[in-house]
Amino acid sequence: MTAMDESSDESLREVEKQAEEIFKCERLLHSGRETSIMSNAESSTKPLQRTGHVATAYKNGVLVWGGYRETERTTIYLPGNELWFYDTLLEKWTPRSLAGDIPPGTSGAVAQVLGDAMYLFGGFLTDRNTNQLYRLDLTTLTWELVDAQGDLPIPCDKMAGWTYRDCLYVFGGFGISPRAGVQRPADFVFLHDMQAPWRGWSNQLVAFNTQTNSWSWPMYKGTAPVARAAHAAARIDGQVFIFGGRHQQIRLNDIHRLDLATMHWTGALRTIGEKPRGRSWHSFTALPPFRIVLYGGFSQTEEPLSDCWLFVVPALTWVRVEVQLPPRLWHSACLSCELEVIVFGGCARNIFQQDGIQAEDTVITLSFSPRSLYRICLERALRLRHVLQSQWPMLPPSVRDTLYLMHGNTQGSRLDGS
């Protein structure tokens, strides 16, 4: 047997082994896995540890901005002129420098992408809340402070946000007392914090129209959720679901639905099956076509949570995912183009402890279906590069370039999705 025959047999065994793994692994509800950020890269090529940051999916990856980290002596807000891009296919981080109207570092803001623009709203600065809105042009990496018209939201942080058509929506949050003279829905509520009476929880629902650059407080029907903060929202087509959050001293486990076409709130939904514990600072990520992934958070007893659940929308049913994951709270979670939930950062300990909170810098990938054939082929070609690399130049340019990027011959990942 020649050396070429031995290589071919080895390649065949590798392919057969991979095929067996595909059928055995990544079964529905049992495929969460934790991966270390850039385990094959130097420390300078990954973001600093952080919590309270924002993250949003964009083309072939995830954008991460802001947040804060703590030392024994001080709280450090991450700079507003820095954006990180995580390529979910290459599993590599790339920093990008930003220009323009640089926003100050914040925690608890909301970020959403519409087209090639990322909108950043609100959050907490070092000493106050803000209701400023910034727009980042993702083609030029330039910030713009939006001169928004209309009735602005209450300055706040820890609210939930989503997009629908040409609008950015904001719900709830913890912020300063609302000003008078704004027409709001009849059941709008602002609950003052007894320990800091100039701040409190609200159930504000405000929409920003990106075509007219204006804010409005849409009128709605039905029963809106009670005032809350540190909750989460997920949109499935024309319906958005709100879960959990903190309402004064209570961490909730209720779920509400808003029909965005009719602007009708359902009130708390009656669900089937065991319910997750009440929590705040969790993630709630839409998994098309009809599921939502709940992960982590902070319990009523101030315990960092590590459980994972699926909410099945048509059946209004909770299903617990029997998988071991590390605890996380005030992390970010985004759906990748491969339909995996990409979790980054956050805390793994009680955030109220006074000994300096150690934020996280790991990526956790939650998979609920087998990987695509394209991705499997790329990984096989990379693993067998000692046999196949001489043939890579004959592949289609996009496939060839991706393989070279995965192999590390080119620095960084592309933000443009090409």
C-alpha cells in the first residue's frame, strides 16, 4: 500500500467518524457547549471581560459594545470608540475603531441592527441614566448622535428592545421620574424605588421610527405587563414576548405577548408545564420558526442561574433543557446565521457582592440542531488540510478564502459579511 493509499484510507475513516458523530451528537435539547474565546489566539485579540454590555447579530457574526468591569477599587466603563466583531463561522474576534459622535461608555443600554446601522439607546453612565440615541453606520464605522424628534423615552437602563419593520421599540427599564406633559397610555406605571426615590421601574412602551427620526408612545389595547427592569424580550415574526425581570423586590417569571400589528397585549399568558424560576438579568433569544431560548439570570434568592429552557410558542409550553452550563447573569445572547445562540460575557457570581465582581470573557454556544453540511465540510477540510490543502485553490473563491481565514493565514474577520 502506498503512502497516498494510506492517506486516502485515513481521510475516509475521518469522514466516517464524523458522520457517526453527526447522528450521535447535537440532539435537540441536549447540545449546549461552552467554548473559550479565541483559545488559539493571544490575549490581545479578544475583548476584555465585561458585563452589562450590548450585543447584536450582524451578517456572519455578533457585534459587542460597551459594558463595564470592576476592580477592587473602581468600576471601569469600556470605551465607546471600540467595537468587537465575533465571526461565528471562524470563531474569531476582531476589534474595530469607531469615529464620529462617540457615545460615552454605558451599561444596561439597548442595541439593535436595522439594515447596515446599529442603534444604541439609553443605559447608565457613571453617575446617571440617559435617553440619548446613537446610530452607528456599520459600513463606515462612524457614530452619529441622533437628533430625535417627538416624545422621548424616560432616561433608563436595563430595558428590553426589539425591531419591527422600520422601528426600534423599547419596553420597561429602571430610570428617573418621567416628565409631565407627555401623552402616555392610561395604564402607564412608574414605581419609585424607596431607596432612591428619584428613580424607579416603568412599563413604558416607546417606538423610534427610523424613517422619520421620531419617537412616539403608541397606544395599545389589552393588559400591559407591570413595571419592570432587567427583563428580556424576543420577537417571533409579528409578535414579541416579554419574560421575567425585577418588579420592585420581586423577580418575576411571567410571560406576556404583544401583537405588533394590532398593538394588543395579552396579559400574562397561561403556560403549560413546569415554569422557570423568577429571574432578572437573563437572556431570551428567538429561535425561528417558533421557539425561544431562556438562559441564566439572577434568582429571587440572589443566586446566579445556569438553567436553560425552551418556550414553544404555538403550544405555550415550557421545556427544560437537560444540559449542564455555567451560571451567567447580565450576559448577552444573539442568534447566529447558523441558528446557534451565541452567549458572551456577564457574571457567574452574585453581582451584589462587594469584593469586586469578576466578569466573564468566554463564549458559550447553544446548539439545538445539527450543524449545516457547509460548516461540517469546512471543518473536515481544515482538519484534513495536510491532505487537501494543495487543492484549496481550486475551490470557489468564497469557500477558499473562508478556509484560509479559518486556518489563520489572514488576520481578522470581515465585518461586511462577504
